[in-house]
Amino acid sequence: MFDSIWKDVKKEFSYGNMVTRIIFVNIGVFLFVYLVKLILRIVHGGDPSFEPAFENFSNFLSISGNLFFDLTHPWVFFTHMFLHFGFFHILWNMLFLYWFGRIVGDFIGNQRVLPLYLLGGLAGAGAYLIFANVAYGGEGFAYGASGAVNAIVVAAAVISPDYMIRLLFFGDVKLKFIAAIVVLFSLMGVADLNNTGGNIAHLGGALFGWFFILKLREGTDLSTGINRLLDKIVNLYKGVPEMAKAKTRKGPRMAYKNPNKKQAKGNAASDTVDLSHQEKIDTILDKIKKSGYESLNSEEKEFLFNASKK
């Protein structure tokens, strides 16, 4: 049975989209952490004395408010955003990542999901570092994917604010309202001094999600450098499953045009064809913005999908 499960997991990881891969990595780290906790408990004979050892282990993977600690443990800048303690902590983060990550991948490309997740997590860590040093003198540790996930949630809402999602008990809700509630809860947490450092990190990730899409619309793709770096790492380890490389694009992608960028001149016939093509894309994107992706008919979906591959 376990062999069959493992084969299914490997297959889904290898051929699934980037959102699925990120979720698998988070779950894998979650199970590993609790395995370590179980081993430490057994080694200590079930005595609570194992807790300091486990705390040291968790701090070893968490981002610290002490910048010197972080610089001497550089892996924490990335490991903290895959680290969760508690079932509901990872459950809600992964559900939001699944719901909103698929939307981001559909509209701006599967290859931009992981860079947005990583950069959003780093932005959240940076916000936490600044706050921790101002408010607590560099004390404390932070962990979790919430900053990275909030970047994806807000990015999805900025891309298509009127996209409809059906929620249990609430029915159809527009993305912009869900994102606004997520940000509002973090602001309330800061106001109530409830997990203040964590909520500051959430807001840092959310702010970066907005900034990422803003720059993309202006013609600057912040994911390019990250993807190049990840491609180099993958090429160094050919035998390792390609987690970071997301060249296969599933579903339509948002097409952005920089109004300030001068277009290369060509013959009149070619210019007319390109203009007509872009106008059709813009019309479809306007329809998505107003009524959501599901409002497109099959012909429009096919056209947008084909345009995303050019």
C-alpha cells in the first residue's frame, strides 16, 4: 500500500503543476519535523525534557529577529517559509495556496508561481526582521508559509479582482473581497498585539504580491532572475526531480503590454495583424476582469491559451 502511495506522490510531483509541488514540499517538511519530534520524545523516554532540544531544532530552521543569527544560518531565509507547527496552521496555508496559486498560474504562467512564493516569503521575512529589531530588539523567531501565501492571494486579486470563487456557507465571492479580508485580519492582529511579528510578515508578503503584479504590468518580470537561478541549480543536479523548472504551461496566461515600450517597426500588413491580435487579447482580458475566467466561451479560452504559448 505504502509503495503505491509513494509512486502516486512521485508521479504527481513530477507531472503536476508548481502549486502541487510546493504543497508536497510543505507537507514533506511538516511530516519530517514531527518525525524528529517523535524521535526526540522516544529518546527522552517520554519526559518533557525533550522540548528544549526540539525548540533548538525548530529555531535552526526558523527566521530569527537577530540578523547575525540569520546571516550565519542563511538557509533559514528559505526553510522558514516551508515550516509549520500544528495541523490547522499548515491546513489553512495549503488550502489558500491551492485555491489562489492555481488562479495565479492560469493567468500569468505556472513558471511564475514559485518565484512569487519565494519572493513573497522573503518580503515577509524582511518585514518581520525590521519589526522585530524595532519592537523587540531582535528577539524571537518566525516561521510558516503565510507571508508567501499572502503574496499569492493578493497577486491573484490584483490580476482579476472580480474573479468569482465559491465558498462554503457564503456562495460566490469576488477575489478582491477575500484578499481584503485576509489583509484586514492581519491588520487587526497587529492592532491587538496578537502574533504581531507574524502578522507583520503576512502584510509584508501581501504588499509584495501587489508590487509583483504592478511591475509585471509595467513590463518588468521579477520572476526572471529567480527562474534563471533555479534553472542553473536544476542543471547541476540532473538526477534530482525538476521542482523549480516549470516550463510546461497549463491553462491560459495573462498577457501584459508595456504602454511605454516602443514597438519595433515592421511592414503595414504585419502591424495590422499584430494590432488585431492584441486587441482581441485585451478584449478577452477585460471580460475576465469584469466577469471572471469562467465567463469565457470555449473559443475565447482556446484563443487565450494559444496566445499564451507564443
